[in-house]
Amino acid sequence: MTDTALANLENLYRIFTVPEAPDSTLGAVDQAISENVADFLQKHIVALERSLDDIENDFTASKIPEEPSFVSDYAEFVKQKLVAQSVHTAAPGFVGHMTSALPYFMLPLSRIMTALNQNLVKVETSKAFTPMERQVLAMMHHLIYGQTEGFYNQWIHDSQSALGAFCSGGTIANTTALWVARNHLCAPDGEFSGIAKAGLFKSLQHLGCDGLAILVSRRAHYSFGKAVDLLGIGRDNLVLVDIDYDSRIDMQALRAEYLKLQQQNIRPLAVVGIAGTTETGHVDPLNELADFAAEIGCHFHVDAAWGGPTLFSDRHRHLLAGIERADSVTIDAHKQLYVPMGAGMVLFKDPLALSAIEHHANYILRHGSKDLGSHTLEGSRPGMAMLVHAGLSIIGRKGYELLIDLGIERARHFADLINQHPNFELITAPELNILTYRYNPAWLQDKMGQLDKDQQQKVNCLLDLVVQEVQKRQREAGKTFVSRTRLLSALYPDGQISVFRSVLANPLTTDEILSVVLQEQCAIVKETEVQNLMTEIEQICG
């Protein structure tokens, strides 16, 4: 007779107090991961070995189990049904998204963080984690703004201020920045009690305008759409400004959009610059944007969720020139600081800026306390600052500099491979470490200029299908991976085209692997379904 788990207080007490034995299933899994993360993942993760529809069959039960399971049984379930069907994001050939390999020390430190279970909303549940989080925010503030030692001595642990806020990611960071900007613009003034109390309608009446707007490039992250929705500004007032041929915000188009807003009596709340766009990795002209924001008198925010760590590099930090003039800056630690998911930050130039959204409660977040939750949108938060602190300490500035330089160098090498290959076309060259390209054989590249507009459009539509089919089959094969997107290109200004997108941030990726990526794509093109598309293109070209 097989033993069954029982729901009783004794067993429940046991799972809270007795760790799994080393020879148990969970213990073996834990030991395997701890000893060799990469080896364990390579043995147990095969991306899309089964179809998603098939995997869904393992997760169809909607009723909570009545009786408990043994930890060992559940560990086996996780190993077979979850781990084995997860995506191996640490693989050197996984170069399609902003998720990479993690330093080995993050795993044991994450276990410590989980075991301590600190809640950073208040000092009473975080103690030492609170000053550590403040220190990390000061370190990142110094990386961006480079203030004096005296400045940080004054503000780092000041209970009435905060140099920034930790949050779960770039979406909350960007929302927090715009929330602060909104509350500053609509601050209490005379009989007007401020937007936090009076609401948006009365705020607009007080300001004498018919709406507020955010100005940002068309390459903006989708989080800004969420932010304007949540803040009551409205998606119609998220003004997406055209980009130039280098995928950066067009300053002339920005001024034209500002004039339209003036004619509609809509007031700009913030101008946003992007330091590392999600699709192409380009950096907006931050100094010019800072000048423009100062000229029209609005908040200047920089979304550097991806590109912010470029500041570690002496060789490349000039690409972000002007970021130090921003009122607020977003950086995601779970991107190029190589920290596990769920670590974002927003930094403010003015240590008192966050007072615009300060909130209190009688049982926590009391006036005068150092509770970090008084300046955050989120309440309960884990101590992710510990992992960022670990990275900054163990890797150090010079270590991050090496990683940033390596990623940019590897992206440029991949761009060279694409340019040298007769069957690929580089669409956006890397400014940081992201690039886009597509399959377009040399004979067709030569022919494109001779086609009329209608023919060129038909060819591009078929090439879109080629890119989509190749990317899908490459992903399913599970050996290497690039993502895909659609974007406007200076090469083909009449409409969006589908392109492969590659993100070169994994330090384990080699030049040889990048060559394999192209070889595998060329092999897929020879398959019947893709060849049929190429035959249609040949017929159009005559």
C-alpha cells in the first residue's frame, strides 16, 4: 500500500521546520542546481519539446487539491512537467530576448533572501535590509548623477527623503516617475488641495488646461501606455513622436507635436527619452531632450531600463550623455545587472521629489519613520536590493564594464557577419547591443531598387512570411533562438517589415554561436515551405 500525505498540524509544522534530506527528490534537485546550474539546466530543459497545447493538459485541474502531496512527489512533478518544459534562457544560443545567464552566486543568495523573507515595506519587517536598499539606491544614483560625497552623506539615510525606489520592474518604475511628475505639477496651491485629494478634473481646472500629455518616441516601451491609463492622463494623450533614420526621436517632429498640444490647450506633463529602446537598442538625444524639457518647463524622464548599465563603461558611457540632466531615470537590475527577475529601480535627481507621492498609515509608514514603503507604489516587497548589492560588490564597476563592453563588441561582430553574408540584410545597426536583420538574398537586394512600389510591397510581405516561418522553426528546434518584431525602416519607408531581433547580453555567447545562428537560418530557408515563398518572390521579380 502506497503511503499518502496527511493534512494534520504535525505534518504542517514539519514542512515549516524540517528541511528536505539531501537524498530526497527535492534535496537531489536542490543539490544538482547548487553544484552546477548550467549543467542541470542543459540536461533538464528542452525548449518546446512538447507543444504548448500538450503542456496545457498538465495544468487543467481547476479545483484545489483536497489532500496534501508529499514534497518529494511535488518536486518530481516540477522536474518533469515544469522544469523540463521551461525555456533555457541561460543558453549561449538564446540571443532573442533581454533575459540572460545569471552569475552562479545569485542562486544561493536568492535562497537566503527567500529564507529571511524580509518585507521592505517597513523597518519592522526588514531591519538591516532597509539601509541596504537605501545604499543600493545611492550607488545607482551616484552612477547616474555623480553628486559629491557630502550630498550622499546627507541624503542616503534621511528619513524625510529617498533617492529613488525599488520596484518589481520597469513598468512600475516608469509609472512611479510619471506619478511623481503629475503630483508635482498638480501640487497643493492655495485653496487647491492637490491632485491626490482633489482628483484630475479639478487639477485641470486649476491649471487652466484641457488635458495633460506625455511626449515620447514611437520606440517607447508599452509600459507608458499602462502608466497614462492608470494616472488618468489617457492613452490618447500619450504622444508617440516619429523617429529619424537612426531610430531616435525626431526633434523636429517633437516640436511639431508640442505645437499641436498648445493649440488643443493640452499641457505637457513630461518628455521621455529612451536609453536603449526595446526593439533596436538605440539611445535618444538626451541632451537635446533635456534642453527641450527645460524650455517648455516639464519633467524630463529617461527610460534606461535596458541601457542604463552602459554608464559602467568608460568607453561607451558617452552614448548616454545628458542622462545626468534627467529628473528621473528607470533602470532594471534584472536586465544588464544580471539579477533574477523582479528588480527594477527609479532614481530621482532631487532627493525630495518622492515626497509628492508620500503616504502613511497608523500601523506602519508612520511620519518620521524610515519605512521605504511610504515612497513606493507597491506595498509588500521582497529584499531584491540584497541581490543587486551582491552584484555591485562581487562583480564591481570594472566587472560590469567588461560585460557591457563585451556585449557591444559582440553585437558589432554579429552585425559584421550579417553584412558580410550575401543572404542577410542588416536593418538596424547596434548602437548598444541589440540589432535587427532579415533574410534577403543578395540577388533580391540588388533587384529591390528596380521594382515599382506595388512590387516592392508584395515582396516585402512575402519576406515578412519568410522571417516569421524561419523564426518559428528555429525556436521550435530549440538549438538557437532569436526573437522577431515589426518596425519601420529607413531602407523601406513605405511600411513596417518583419525582422529578426538579436540581444547580445549573455557573456556565455560566443562568435562561433552567432555564426551557427545564421547557418541554422539558412538551412531552414531551404525547407519546402520557405522555398515556396521564395519562388513567389522570384515570380514577382520576373
